[in-house]
Amino acid sequence: MQGEQLKAITRRYFFEKSAFGIGSVALASLLNEKLFAGNPGPHFAPKAKSIIYLFMAGGPSQLDLFDHKPKLNQFDGQPCPEELIKGERFAFIKGRPQLLGTPHRFSRYGQSGAELSNLLPHLARIVDDVAFIKSLHTTQFNHAPAQIFMNTGHQVVGRPSMGSWLTYGLGSENKDLPGFVVLLSGKNQPDGGKSCWGSGFLPTVYQGVEFRSQGDPVLFLSNPDGVSAETRRRSLDLLGNLNRTRFSVTRDPEIETRIAAYEMAYRMQSSVPELTDLSKEPESIRKLYGVTPGRPSFANNCLLARRLVERGVRFVQLYHRGWDTHGASNNEDIVNKLASLCRETDQASAALVQDLKQRGLLDSTIVMWGGEFGRTPMNEARSGSKFLGRDHHPRAFTMWLAGGGIKPGVTIGKTDDVGYNIVEDPVSVHDLHATILHLMGIDHTKLTFRFQGREFRLTDVEGEVIRKVIV
Amino acid sequence: MLSQLHTRAALAAVGVGLALFSLSASPASQTANSVDFERDIQPILKASCYGCHSKAQAAGQLRLDSKNAAMKGGISGPVIQPGRASESRLVHRLLGLGGEKKMPLGGKPLSEEQVALIRKWIDAGAPWPAQASGEDDGLPKHWAYVKPVRPKVPEVRNKAWVRNPIDNFVLAQLEKEGLSPSPEALRETLIRRLSLDLTGLPPSVAEVDQFLADKDPNAYEKLVDRLLASPHYGERWARPWLDLARYADTNGYEKDRRRSIWKYRDWVIQAFNKDMPFDQFTIEQIAGDMLPNPTTDQLIATGFHRNTMFNEEGGVDKEEAHWENLVDRVNTTGTIWLGTTLACAQCHNHKFDPFSIKDYYRLMAIFNNTRRDVRAYGDTSTKFVEPELELPTPEQARKREQIRSEISALEQALKTMTPELASEKAQWERGVVEAAADWAALKPAKAVSSGGSTLAVQKDSSILASGQNPETDDYIVEAKIPQRGITALRLEALPDPSLPRGGPGRDPYGNFFLSRVDVELLSSAGAKKLRIRKVLADDGRLNDKKFQQLWSVDASRDEKRLPRQMVLLLDAPAGSPGDTVRVTLHQTSEFGGQGLGRFRLSVTSSPEPERIVGVSAKLRSVLETPAARRTEKQEKDLTDYFLTVAKSLESKRKRLTALRKELDDLGIVTTLVMGEAPTSKPPSAIIRLRGSFTSPGETVYAGVPENLHPLAEGDSPNRLGLARWLVSKENPLVARVTVNRIWEQYFGRGIVETSEDFGTQGARPSHPELLDWLATEFVENGWSFKKLHRLIVTSATYRQSSAATPELLEKDPYNRLLARGARFRVEAEMIRDIALAASGLLSRKIGGPSVFPYQPEGIWDIPYNDDKWEESKGEDRYRRGIYTFIRRTSPYPSMLTFDAPSREVCVVRRVRTNTPLQALTALNDPAFFEAAQAMARRVLSEKEAGADDSSRAIYAFRLCTSRRPTQEELNQLLAGLRKERDYFARHEDEAERLVGQQPVGSALPQAQKVELAAWTMLSNVLLNLDETLSKE
């Protein structure tokens, strides 16, 4: 019978994949044999199995956190040299701006001697586990397109996000959870909207599933009021029987898939609440992250990310929005607001790396931290504002990465004396993507999907693996 | 795309699975020993060389797209020496030998395997078969670029089965494959299939019964006609078009604000209902505004290309934003009317299809002459704004004029000084200045800080903070009050040279943040908290609940730091001399370290304590300057302010506010439209190198792609000319692409599976002659959609049963040959519509503004946008899915889960997934569960449902599937029902909660809640049946 035959294909596929050392197959594919031709990876032995991407939406100021420029402080308040800004387009700066030194103190930390501002005391503890890339650059200087670009490799919506590519390529290792989970904190969703974790032209099963911090962690996970787990079980039994009866007439294999989807939904109803219940974590761990169970925060999301990765989720992406420190008001400057954002995120980000390490998970998990662009060495002074702030800067910004085959304790790339341009080892967004895919065992030129007559890939037609950042 | 997947699955089935994983390996590894030019070499040349070395752009005079030209070579002579790869310049250049740059310049080098293939091919004598010589035009003509010729209808053996020519084409192929068609589907199945396909709604039980009872041999055709005439037909067929048109209710991107363009959506629905011919449908949408004396409807139609996104971020470059709109318009046009991915040519000459980068920008130039105004946007940027059409009713237009003229008169009156006003102003000024005399400063007996600041009382009774600056701080001040009947307390925030930038606060900018103030009266009777009625201040922000803020100021722009004051009005006069007042100033802010630097407290018994804050802190300094010493600007500022508070103008101000609201409340509908700028020059566009806005190249002038048919005689290269060109009978693509999309809706897969791409990289048609026959038939029938639909649904092919047999599953698992009917899960909107229809909740209202059905909290959470989802009232909660408000960055969750796109860009083909999230949605989404509750009430109350379990179960089943359950299914339902009843009899509390507090649908006594709960769960199951969610 054909249903049996398709299941046989399913199984064979499953085992063939195992023979390649992956051990599992995408949740989506398990449920939908039509999508089986997904999962074309890995292409070689991976260094990492999972990724936790701490996306700092809004563009954190590299010059006040990572990229220390004493010259900038020396020339604080001086007009920006003409040759730097000639023909340059800015989002908000008008006329000839003034250079702005950082109001924060920098020191060196760890064996590696990495320089950090005093706003990141917790990251300072783990710098020797971290690689800093100070020479990232992007092509976009507005939030939505830059975030879409950072996530999908193209500035216009419509292409799959990195998490979608990875789950398409590698699947999930947990059959009760989606392979790509998104967690939000801070003010609002990111500027790029849900397309930041959209699947573009890939089937929607590969899009990021948002775990919400309030209400149901997954939309519609809870049964309606008055429907107990026992009642739900009875209704699924009846539903399954009726569907099977219909299958015996129509023989449409899609019916079997649907039965399996409903059963998985039922399992998720118990596995997801268990997963998101942080009160079960020991006090010491909650303290390490700075978690208050029940109060939504970036810290809660970091701890949740660790629990997701422990359970085999492929790609967890956290968004924390608010880094857009223009200095147009007190609420978005590099003095007050930046410090407050660091208080919200620094401890938990460092704790995540530390916690993964003590559990032996850091070797197989990449943690990456960064935004969609950097900020200018000049004070924006929008409409004459006296609050200190910087405009969007696509030419140079900093990210840090740790674990999963990333070389610990190194700094890649260098910017000029005022941090305006890159002078050493430029890294494009496509290079970053190529490197991440490489660590996950994927040749970025080979993870492709045919759409509108063309093979598309995350790195478009560019991208070089950054060897210097790899162990 | 899918075809590849299937092939692979099929390969796996025959056991060659391991090879599947090299799917991205280079061609070399797949090659047997001999090299085949068309299979192995031409694709490499196309992908890596044609960009610069083909007819469109023969760099170095070398072309590799034509046999003769390639063998001749370029400027430096021959590049291919047949039989001698090592001596061929082509190979040298590919390897970067001889000190020359490696080819392809700026492109990705060829892999070793690819170079090896080329060497092998040259060594083998460079065989180049004639059919691939590319001698005509550099590219072999791909089938889709040749105008369809009406094919002969093929002969078939089983003539009795044929109902119309579609069946000849399908059956001819089946007979060739040795397959026979499936029997006709049951009539219940047919009416449900037809209703879903033609109206998007399931048939009612009565409609099913009527059809079953109709013994007329033309019953089926009558049904088709009735459904095609239904006003719901337009709603159903508008949906796929709106995916193409990327219709949505918001702008997209960061702020993603609302836009009003639903009139366009309604125009599409009405155009389908009127069966507007597709050529007219096209022309009105692309260039309705350019038709002679366009009607309002024709203007509304041009909303089609106004559905582009609009990025309102402050930093967006308006030229670039406009350019991105143009890119979207060109790409969308190419996709819909040419079935072609023009987007490739945005960056380079199309590698596979006959479109050059010039063609692309010529098309762009056509769209580049639209009317657009520059408008200031926010306080920092300007943007291009395209036209908006106001659609007032005559009554609205009359009222608007009336209101506008009254408003302008009032505005004038409110800014004109009169002698009477001048004297009122003088009096007002005195009052404000003299108010200071009402206040007595408190002499602090105690001033302490909880956070560790040092507080010192100054000579003027103010308190100065210094020393440590803690994250959060509470100041506690106690002082004796000098009088009885205190009506208010005043807090002055004062500058001081010891504070950062002069204060008055302690943060790095000299600002402070006060989160709360507590006032207590300590008397012989004990401590009593005084209630505060109102808080007023002469500057800064007051009472922002979101930030738990009472008062904060921004002093950073003061030329010289100014004092500021806040007044706390007490609920009732309090205190007598000798009592002590204790004031606690709480200072907890998001950022920390934002305490007051220097401040003073005072009290008053004045009945008008608010007078002291009658002017802003800035104006107070002007007021305190004698009139003669004020600058002109200062005097003007003061006058302007006075006019906004003058008591004698109060009624005028109120009237103005009311009028403005009235104007808003008129609710004049607007819609986005296109307009053409008057021009004497041909429209042009600048080529952007590598598709990058920041790399401008040469300028090209409006025109259509050179390798397709020319513009019609007399037509200009503008939008109207383009629209006519797109639907020209000479266009080889348009009719094929269009009928194919329609076919896809019926059968789940187009005749060309890649319905978005008919180019050389797209899938080959499964029934090429059928496609051409349908395309020519469509045009001959005057581009009528309704005729096309009738043709398809009255074919025997369409009427087949969708049940598969083991033989069919074996030979044609994906039903490419159509030896059975299609069976697939319906689209997102239909999922909703079916549940609403079965439950009886559905509103059949057509058109109007988009609606807001139930949506969980917290879905809309947009940066710089506080817009809230406010659930619609009444029947608007139960409207069809097509009317649900679409916010691009946060689409309606259940639609998204069932694969509806976000409408940010044109989507031709929705994917169809089957996931646990869909299960959770259909089971638990309150919108769906409400349908189950309503359906239970319906089944228990409607007469047609009968009165016993059996007949009710049958009725419920029919509401969802349109057919009667088999005996086996009925037994399962009844057994399930008994279990539910047993359970809820034992768990009445659950039953009570389950049926809901607010009865939905028809009301029933709560006494029957166990019964209701049992039927609700049964309905929940039935609404989730695979069959309910599918079209069979």
C-alpha cells in the first residue's frame, strides 16, 4: 500500500541521514514527506550543533562598548575630518558633525587582554572564551533593511532567514520541538518585523516559531477553558479514528501526516510548558543569569535558550530591542540608556556562555552577540540635542562570538584611529554567514534552494569563511 | 522545484538514496565518461560567461553563446582549439595563466571539476551540436517565448468519457501511459468541491439536498452557473490576485503604520464578480489613471502598484526608497504578466532568459514618471509621497467645506490681538507674577537621603544634594507649616553651579527624574497621608504611567539653566500652624543616578494655587522681565502663549477642538492611487550597476524588452502603452501564465508547476498542448475568467473522484497525469470561512474596511507605533478571511500558520504545509473554538438537525463535510458522544467553563450544559477533520 510505501521512504531517508552522522531529521520533514528533499546537509563534520544568536536590535554602539579609540576622546568635540564624510549618506546627521569621545571607561581583561568598557563587567569575566570581530560591515543603514539583511543576506524581505536555512539544511534534533525558536525581550518586536525569522521562499515549516514570554509560550498551546488534557486526549482519539477511516477510502498520505501533526501538537502541550518552566532551575542558576521566573526579561530568555539547546533545538534567536542610541532624548543616549541596556543584558549574556561551558555544551553551541550595524564616531546632535548619541554606522561595527568551534580569546579586525573605517580584515555579513554555516558543517555555496528559476543561498553570490576566527 | 523533490523521493524508493546527498555537487561528479555539450558545458558557459560574452554584451568581442562566434574568438583571436585544450586561450584564462586575470572577472572562479569538463570537451574536438548552436539570436528560443498556436484537439479511444476538449488532452496522455481516469466523484463531493472552488464557502445542508434532489440532466451545469453568479465568487477569486498584488493594510517595515487602500481590494472583488475581461482588468490596474476621462473606479484600480511597501524610518533616503518601489513594480509586473523573473536583470543580463539589464531599466523608466510630492516627514526627513484619492459622499463633501471655513475663521480669531485682549493680557501677567507672594517656603527641620546622598539646607531654605550619587534615592524632608488650611505644596527644582552642567538634577546632563511624592501631615493626632488631587508643572513631563514617572525635565537645552516648579494640589485644605509636614521624594528611574540636585518646598493656602504654574518656566523668565526690556521675540512668544490660555477665548478654543474632531469623524474614505507626471521628455531611468542603488551607470529611456514583441503602433512607452503591451495578443506569455495560475487553484499544481517562472529554468509543462489550447481559448473567449472557470469545472477531468488507487499511487503518486481528482488542504482564508460557515457564525457582508476578529494579546508590538488591535464588534468579528486586517510585520497568526504570506512582496504560489502549529490553531484558537461552541448550539437547536443523537450527528457531520457519514463513521461519532457525555456528567464544572459564559450563536438554557459540552467537543473534532480542512 502506498501509505506504507511512503512511510518506508520516510524511514529509509531517516536512516540514510543517520548514516551521514546527523542522527535525526527535521521535525517538519518527519511530518511531511513532500519536504523530504530539505536537509541537504551537513556537507562535512560540523563543529557546532546549535546556535544561540543574541540579536541586539537597534545597533549597539561599538565605540562605547568594545572598540576603544583614545584618539576619539582626544579630539572630542572637534569637527569630523572632511575626507571621512565626503559623499557619505547618514540616516540623521546633517551638515558637518563633531567627533564624540566615549563617556565610558575602558580597561583590559583576562589573559587575552581584551578591551571592554566598564558597562560590561560580566562579559569582562568571560572574555577569554570569546572572539571579537571588530571589522564587521554591512550595506544598509536603516534598521528594518539592515536587520533583514543581517538575517537573510538580502535587504528586501522575501528570502529565508539564517535559522530557516539551517533547519532546512540540518533539521531539528528534537521531534517535539521546532528547530528554530525566537524569543523577544526589550521594547517591541525588531524593526524588521517577523520577516527577520521568516522562511522566505522556503516552506513555512522552516520559519522561526516565536515563544512568547506572556500567555501561552506557543500560540494556542493551551486547551480552551474547560478542556482538560483528558478531554483533549479523547477528542484526538476520535479525530484520529475518523481520519483513519477516511484514509482507508481516499488513501491520501497527507491524512497520515495530519494525524502525526495532531499527535505532536498533543506532545508539545506537555513538553513546552515543562521546557519554559524556569522555576525548576536551581536558585544558583537563576542567580547566575539574574532570572526572576514569571517576569519576562532578556535573562529569562537566555536561560530558556540554554534549555532549548539542551533539548536539541538547532537555532535559538533572542531579540533585545532598544540599542538605537541617537541621543535625541534622554531615553536613547549613550550615557544613560546604553548603561541601562547593558544592565539588562550583560549579566545574562555572560552567564549563558559560562553555563553552557560548565555543562560541556559550549563546544557544540555557538553563541553570537551583535546588532544590525554600528554607530558613528560623531555626535549626532539631532536638532541640536545636547544628549550624547551616535547615528547609524554601517562601515564598521563589532560582534562577539563564543563556543562551537570559535577560537576563544581572539580579536579579529581593526578600525582606524577614530573607528570610522576598517583598516584590517574586513568581514561582510555574507562572510559572517558563511562562517556560521561552515561551523555547522555546511558549505555555504552548496546549501541552495531553487526558486524562480535560480538557485538561491544565504550568502547570495558572496561570502568567504573567516578562517581566523575558527579553531 | 517540487518536481525535483518528487524525483528524488522516487529515486530513494528504488534504493539509490545515497546519491541524493550530493545534490549540490558540481556537474562533474554526476558525469559519465563522455562530455555532452548541452548537458555539461553550455550550463557552465551560461552561468559563468554569458554575463559578459554573449550577444547582449560581447566583451573583448567574444561571444560564447553562439557556435560560430565562439569558434571565431574575440579581439585576441580564437579561444578554442578543438582537440587541444592545453593550447586553448579559454582554458588559460579560466585558470588565470600567462599573468592575465582569472576569468570570470569579478565572478566566482570555476571549480576544478568544471574546468576539467571544459578541457575534456575541447580535447574531444569541442563538439557543438547544431540544435544548440544559438545562431538565430544568441539564445535558443525557449517554448514559452514562442506565441502559442492553438493545437489540434487529440483523438482518444474512450470518447464517452470526454465532456470537453480539456478531457481529450488529459485522456490522450493517460491512454499513452496505460491509465484510465477515475469515476466521477459523489454528488455531495462535487457540490462541496465546486462551492469551495467557485465561492470559497462550503455549501449549506439545504443546498446539498437541493442538488441531490435535482434530477435534471443539467443539474450540475445549473449549479455551476448559480455559483459563478454568486457575489462570493469575487471574494474567492480575489484572494489569489491579492497575493500577487501584495495587498495589505499597512506600510510595512519598521513603523508599519496603517494605510487605507481597502477600496482597491473591493475593486478586485467587484471586477471578478462583473467578469471584467482580463485585458481590461490589467489596463485599469496598471494605467487606469491614464485612460481618457478615467472613472473613479478606474482610479481606484491603480492602487495595484501602490501596494508597494513604504519605509517610514527617519533615516531613509527618499530617492533610494522610491527606487526600491520601482524595483518592486518592475519585478511584480514581470512575474504576473510574463511569468518571468526579471529581478535577475536588475543586476546583470539575465543568464538564462532573453532579458538584458537595459531591458530591465527601460521597464523601470516606464514606472519612473509617476506623480510624487516631497513631503516633510517627522522633524528630520523628507519623503516622496504618491497621490491619495479622497472619496467623500456628496453629503460629506458639503459638510467638509462648511467645517473647513468655520475652522479657518476661528484659527484667525485665535491669533489676532484686540485692545480687549491686550488689557486682559496685562491683567493676566500681573496675576502670574503676583502669585509668588501666595507661597511660603518651608524651613526644613530634617532632610535625609535613603540612598546616601548628602543633603544640606541652604540659606534660602532650598536643599542641595552632593557627595555620592546613588542609583535610586528617596529624600525625606520635614518642616513645620506656617499657616492653616494648606491647599497645595510646591516643589521648585533649582539650578546650582555645583551640579552637572548646572543642574537642577544630578544625572550627567543635569536632569532629574522624580517617580513619586508622598505628603504626610504629622500632628498631635498622629501621621496622616494627604491625598493629592492634581499635579501641575511649568515644564517637563508629568505622570507618565508607562515609566512610573511623576515629573522629569530636560534642562539640557537651556541657554542658562532655569528654575522649574511643580505644584501638588491637595484633595482638601489641611493642617494648622505647628503641624509638621513630611515630604518624601522618590527618585527611581530606568537609568539611575537621577536625583534632584537642588530643590525647595513651599506651601500655600491660596484658593488658586495653580496660578503659579500659569506659564512655562521659560516664559516665566520673560514675564519677570519688565515689558520694556523684552525682545520682540520674547514678547511675541508671550503673546502667543497668552492667546492659548486667555479666558475670554475659551469658548472659541473649545469650538475649534470640536470642529476638528467633527472633521475627523466625517470618516471620508481615502485610497492610494497612481498619477502620471506631465512630461515632454521620454521617461528615463539610471542603470544601477550590480543592482546597487549607490552605483549609478548610464541612463536609458522607457521601452519594452527587446526580445519580446514591440509596442503596438501608436502606443507610447508609458504605463498605458506597457499595460496594452502586456495583454497584447502578441505576448506569448500572458495567457499561458494566467490560465496556468487558475489551473493551479483547481488542481493544486499548475500545468507548469513553477507558476512563477516560465523561463528556461522553470519546470516544463506536464500538458504543453493543453496549456496552449487553454491559453488560446481564454483569449478567444474575450479574456473572460468566468468562461474559463466554467470550461474547467465542467470537464470530466475536474469531476473525477479524488480517491487514489494503489495502482495510481504507484504510477503517479503526485497526480501529475490527472487520472484522479485533486485532494488537498484548503488555503488559510478558507479554513476560517469553513469553520464560520459550519458553525453558522459567518457574516456574508461583502466589502468595506478591513476587520479585526479575535486575536490573542501581544501580537501587535511594533516599534514607534502604539497602534492597538481592537476587536471588531458584532458581525464584523465573523467576516470572511479575506477581510481580516493585514499588518505586514505582524500578520494575523492563524493565517500565517496556514501558509498565508505577509503580503510584503508578490507571491504567486503559496506553499502548503501540514504542521503541529496548525493543529494547535484549529483546535484551540478561541476563534475556532468559538465556532465549535456555536456549532454545538446550532446542532442542538435547529429543527433540520432532528432530535435524536443519530440524526444530530449526521447533521453535524454534513455541516463540515457536506456528505453523510458512513455507518462506521456514525458509530464512531456516537460512541465518542457517549464518552463525552459520561465525562461531563462527572465533571460539570468543566462543562460549565467549556460552554462559555457568553452564549454565542443561538441561546440555550444553561441546564443543558453537559449536553452542550459534549456536542461542543464533538463539533471541535468535526471542524478539525482532515476532510473538513481539505477539498476532496
